Amino acid sequence: MKIAIVKNYYGDFGGEETGGNVPKEYTADSTAWPLWEVFIRSKQGLDHKHAGSLKAADAQMAIENARDVYTRRQEGVSLWVVESKYIHASNPDDAESLYEPAEDKIYRHPTFYDLPDEIKHM
Amino acid sequence: MQLHDLEKKFQEKIDKEIKIEPKDWMPEAYRKTNVRQISQHAHSEIVGMLPEGNWISRAPSLKRKAILIAKVQDEAGHGLYLYSAAETLGTSREQMIDDLHSGKAKYSSIFNYPTLTWADMGAVGWLVDGAAILNQVMLCRTSYGPYARAMVRICKEESFHQRQGFESLLVLSRGTPEQKAMCQDAINRWWWPSLMMFGPKDSESTNSDQSMKWKIKRKTNDELRQSFVNMAVEQVKLLGMTLPDPDLKWNEATKNYDFGEINWEEFWAVVKGNGPCNKQRLAARNKAHKEGAWVREAALAYAAKKAAREKAA
């Protein structure tokens, strides 16, 4: 038996002859939206945690886009967005002077103290 | 610090499996390789929506339509995660999009093949997404932090893409003689292009050595391709279909399936822009971007107006 398969040589095939090295007719910059950072609270009682970033024209749109992009599978119950330019970060070159002094202060950890095994609830 | 000292310290971090973060010092070539690879990856997600978007209005049932819409929406999100990761390396979204639209930047060649029947949606999910997942799982451990984090998020979502594809083929494989024939035909057309997705042979690949040393990649093209073949050979049996390669044979010595030679001439032709749909894909992207310009402008104007009103109140 001969079986004929219907193939759709339209829509996804043929047609358009343009494309590739299309001359630019405008500069994209004039319509570009600012960048936002997205923070998600995954469930009630937990901190908001950085999830990623996205582009949006304003805060309301950033929240709507964050909802669409980052919480499609019940990843969160609350969203924060902040425009990326308002985030200030520490410099990685300062990491030694900032964080290393804590290394020799092991007495700040409970395990530093040697106590008898008999002691309970401590 | 001298440049070679910085490079030495950088390599030590990589060797110790310490992730590289955006503000850390990195060799210019490391930055460039990551920008190229991450943006290419982002473009692939975006262009990958085109052949699938074509089938949303032609899906055979409401269930399949809903699944397809969800999948296409995921791809848009994956593109966004990756563009954001690339942006942390100092390139801009606008620059990347311009490079895609001008044809300067590449995207995965697989999307330059047409989807001719509904069975192609299943084959794309099973084979194309299956091949992509092998690469993506490896990239969850890539050395650049933002790229690795984007990949973790992507992998969580991608598994549904492959499973829905296989299930869709499974339904066809148990259907009418026409549906069975469609299923086999789609597998025949997508098998070889899927193998090509892993890129040139290790012996021909120019960027591989350095990328392995920097742990951007952790497995070679040939290693990934071989694992894909080994998995697919077993999975196709469950469909009661065959893979279109007479040279497929279990090799007891290597514990792998040997497979036939890929048509590298075709591979390079498609990479260079001469695949069946290269022109059409770029035309569709350019058109969408151009025709969407007023939406981006209107959103900005609306945001500015709202901000001014809030200030006045």
C-alpha cells in the first residue's frame, strides 16, 4: 500500500526571499528599555532571592514580565524588581580586605568551644 | 600585577572549580568566547520559536496547542536568561540583536530546516531538544557563573520539551498507517541534522581546546554526539521506528554504537547561510523586530507619561 504524507510547503517553508544582511533602517537604541533585576520569594516565610534580570519600560511592566518569565511554574509568591542601575556592588579586588579578617576569628563560631559530652541542650 | 600573573591566577581559579563572576578579572579572549557562545545560544532559543510558532495554529488538538504554546513561551524565556547572562560581560542587548539580524551572529543551524508535517513537532522535541539538553546539562557546570545559573534554570524547564515530543511521536506511532508513516518520515529528516548540532568533529573543531581548558565546555563535540546516539538508538525502539543509518551497529569493544559519516558538506553549507530556511528565518526576525518598534516606543512613552503624572500629583 502506498501511503501519501501531506507535507506543508507553506508557512514554514519557501516564500520570503529577503533576509540576511538586511540594511538597518533605524537604530534600535531609541526604543530600548532599561534593565531590571528580579527577586522572588519562593514561599511565604522565606527571603526574596535574586532570580535574574529583564527589560521593561517601567516598574509595573517589570513585575508583569517577571511574572511571565520567572514564575510560570509556581516558583514564587512574591516579586521584587529594582532597576539594575540602582544596585551597588562590592569590588572583587577588595575581597581580601573585606572578608579575610573574619577567617582568624574562629571564636565567633559555636564549634570553637570544647564542652563535655554530658552537656545537653546547648 | 602583570598580565601573565593575572592569567595564571585566573587559570588557578578555574582549576579549583571557582566560578568566574562578572566583575572578576578575566582574559579578553575568555570574555569574547563567552559573549559569542552565550549570544549564539540565546539567538538559537529565539529563532527556534519560529518553526514551532508556525504549528501553533495547526496543532491537531487543543491539548497539543496548549503544550506547544507553553513550549514556545519557554524558549522566549530561555533566550532572555541567556541575553541577560551575555549582558553581564559588557555587551548590550541591542548589539546582540543587531548582530543576529544582520547575519553577523550565528544561531543553531538546526532551525534552518523546515518543519513540514505535524510529526516534525514531535521529532524536534525528541531529537533536537534531546541533543540540546546534552549540551545544556554540561553547561550547567560551565565556569562563567551567570551562564551556569541561566543553564540550571533552562535545564529544569527543558526536560518537559523532550518528553512532550517523544510522547507526541508515541501517539503517532500507535496510530493509522498514515500517522506511522509521518512519524518515520519526520525521524528520517531530523536524525542527521540533529547529529550535526554537536558541531564539527573534535579533529576539526577550532575553539575546543581552549574552551575545555577554561572549562567553558567540559565534554567534546564527539563525546556528546556519541552519548546522544547511544540514547536515541534505544529510545527509537520504543516507537517501533528506525533511524535512517544503515551503519548503526553496537561496538562491543568501545561499548558504543558506531554510526555512519555525517554529510559535512551539508553541515558547512547550512552554517554558511545556504540551508533551506536561513533567509526566511532572518527575514522573519527582522520583520518582527521592525514591526514591533512602535510597541517598544509606546511602552516608553506611556511609562514617561505615567511617571510625570505621579510626580505632579
